[in-house]
Amino acid sequence: MTVYRTLHYQLALALMAERRERWRRTSLLVAGPHPRRPVRRWVGRQLVSFGTRLAGEPTMRPVRAR
């Protein structure tokens, strides 16, 4: 085995380890129970409803729409 092939092999192992680590971290966030998720969803719903109310205000409508 030449040095060139050894470097390729080590590079491949490093990339595989990095991908495994990234997959482990993302799968934990997606598959595992996340305690802050209900809070984030509630905050998101509040922001959407606030934005809807704000967009309905007369001062937020374009001049042509009045």
C-alpha cells in the first residue's frame, strides 16, 4: 500500500466518522423527545396570530388597498 492510498484510506475513515457523528446528532433531535418543542410550537402559533392581526390593521395595508 502506498502513502497515497493510505492517505485516501485515512481521509475516507475521517469522513465516515464525521458523517456518523452528524447523523447521530440530527437523528437525536428529530427522533428523540425534545422538551422544548411544545413551547416552540406555542410561540410560533402566537407569532403567526400576532402577524395576522398586525397585517389586518388599517395602517399596515397598502395605500392602494384602502
